[in-house]
Amino acid sequence: MQNMNIAIVGASGFIGSNLIRRLLEDEKINIYALSRRQKEDKVIRWRRCDFFSVLQGERALKDIDVAIYLVHSMMPSAALCQGSFDNYDIILADNFVRACRFNGVKKIIYLGGILPYDDLSNLSPHLKSRLEVEYVLASSNIPCISLRAGLIIGKSGSSFRILNQLLNYFPFVLIDSRFKNRCDPIYVNDVTEIIHNLIHEEYSESHVFDIAGDETISYKQLLIEVAKAKRKKLHFLPTPIKNDFILCKIASWIISIPYELVYPLFQSLKHDMLARRNSLYKLKRPPTPFQLAIEESISDESITIRNPQIPLNDVRSVIRISNDQNISVEKIAFEYYAWLPKFFKPWIDVKVENRIISFYAVFFKKPLLVLKHSLDRSSRRRHLFYIVGGMLAKIEGRGRLEFRSVLDGRTVIAAIHSFRPALPWFIYVITQAPIHWFVMRAFSKHIKSLK
């Protein structure tokens, strides 16, 4: 029987690197590790891929049977990022699904977050984004097995690493009422064992499993247990700081972990993260005992999480547009070009000729920007325009503007990717960038007003 080709999307991350170690033990699997950085390996086939590009995704998933999706986008992906991580997440997931369909991938496995039992309308932004990604993947018409996990215990895990770093630096922790909430932690080796099992299990339809370890514990008690394992005394103080932004900024600076990572995870503490016992995936062996998982995962060495390497002077700008009226993406895209000169009248003009869209300013004969509508890369749910000229743009890489429909057409994402400004960076950041962001927010309101 021929080996299965397994793609790990997000292979260089915490779960991905641990999963590779587990899958190397299975001789019936060929591992394809997908990452933004190309790596050389005699056993694992590394493929360089940035899933902000559909084209790269299509190439990277060629000949893949099962694709395992482990991507999160809380960290910056460009020198200047305008927009929120949940909008980046939904683009990445949508591009991944397109690439899976293009290549005939047979099964998707996704690792998301446990959801509170009662109120899904008040989810933290992090958990709401995890749920949206799950929905996008499950809507692909490819069987998708979604795993919902709470705190994953392991040396390199972001949540556990934050706890570990706090205890490395402080004999005390500032807490509030949220630390009374409970979670069902699970050891990273149990997670990778579950994913390995699912690779070989047959599913004709999408399915959702909660995954958990052998003990339910409050966040406060979790800190106590980690401190015990590190043989450190721990004291709790009620926090006088009521602003999460300030609290997370201070914690981020002290423990050398990026704020973009600390803040969304801290906000999720407001929920009980408990697995639903009627939807629990059961390992074929007993789960790793909680105390053993802690002992295996602690480290007295301080670990600094650095921002990933990103291209200089690269811009990504993403905004979410409500589309309850279910207007087609093509109409929204060309409405933008019709609306813009009215919004800036008489200072800006837009000319559309065949597939070329040119933006002009009063007193300038040369266009500010020139876009080309890519028909072969556009579809009913996505229209793509490459940036091909203009005084305000450097024509490097694959700068592009796109409009795409997601979440059953209820939402349209307008995004600029890989844009390189011609203006000096400092001038661009204080002029063109905020103007663009203001314009896109105004356009979003305009679309909401259409009937």
C-alpha cells in the first residue's frame, strides 16, 4: 500500500514541530512540512509557503492526501499591519481551503480552541477567530476534523510559556476574578498522538472533537502547581490595574513575549475552557497525568519569543466589511472604484479601461496607482487586482488588492498584500497609510448603507 502524503501547515510552530517528531515514527507517512521559511532536511520534505498567497498554497499542497492546519496569525506578518489578527486568520483559512480544493486533498485536520458551554455571543476575539476558522474549513466540502483544545502544556507552547516566564521573573502574580475560571489542560504529546490517530481514521463527513487531559483545574491552581514543580514560592496579589491593555503591555515588556501574543490569550481567561464530555476524543491509551505533563514541560531558562522575520517596507492592510445585503464581490470591488472619486471630489479621479484601473490626483498627469484586474486569479467569491504601476508604489514582488467573500457571503474582506510604498517609509507611515485606512473604513460604512 502506498504511503500517505501528509502536509503540516505551520510546521515550524509549537504543535507542528512536536507533531513532526511523532509522525517520523510512522513509516506509512510521507511528511511535507509547510513553512514561510525554506529548510533543508534529509527526511522531511520542506516546502516554502505563505498562505496569504493562494498561488503559493496551491503549489505547496500538490499531491497531498491529508492537510493538518496549525496556523495562527497573532504575530505581525509585514512591516506595517493594518487590521486585526482575526481578519488575517480568515484570509489564511480561506486561501488554505482554496488550495485544498485545487489539489483534491482528501481530509483536513484542524486544531482550534475549546468554546464555553453557554454564551458564544461573548467570545474573546481569540476564541471567536478560532471558531470562524473552524467554520471556513468545515464549509470546504472536504471532511474536516476539528479538534478543540484548551491550554496545551509543553515547553514551547505560547500559553504555557507565558505562565512559565511569569514565574521565572516574579515571586508574586497579580490576579483578578478571571483566575477562578477553570480549564482542561492537555499535554502536547497527547495532542500529537490524537492527530496521528486521526490521520489513519476514516471520516466521510466533518466532525468536531474536544480534547483534554485527566484533570480540571482553575487558572490560579495551575499557577500554584507550576510554581511547585519549579520549587518556587508564589504569592497572589489582587491587581490594582483594571485596564487589560496596560496590564498586558507591562507583562509583555517584563517577560519578553510580544504583546500581540499576550493580549488575546489573556482576554480568553474570562471563559471556562472545559471540554464537553459527550464530544471528547478518547485516546487509545490513558492521557498523560497532569503532574507529569507539568514536570516534563517546565524550564528554568528564560525564553524570548521574537517577532518573525518580515520583509522591510512591506505593507498588509485588511478590513472586514459587513455584507448582510449579500452583494456580489465583483459589484463591491467596482463600487469602490466608482465611490472613491465621489468621496474625494474633486481631488481624486479613477479611470477604468478594460482591466486597468488608474488613480489620478488633481495637478498630476501621471497616475498615483495603477491596478490590473487578474481575471485568471479571480472567481465568483474573490476578485484580485495586481498593483502594476503609479507614483506611490514600488513595483516589487506581488503587491495586490483583493475583495473576497467569506462566512456564507455575510462578510467581505478587502485587503492589500505585499505593497511596497514609493514614499520614504517614515513619510508613508504618517501620510498615505492612515489615509488609506480612513478611506477603507469609510468605504465599509458606504457598503452597509447600500440596499
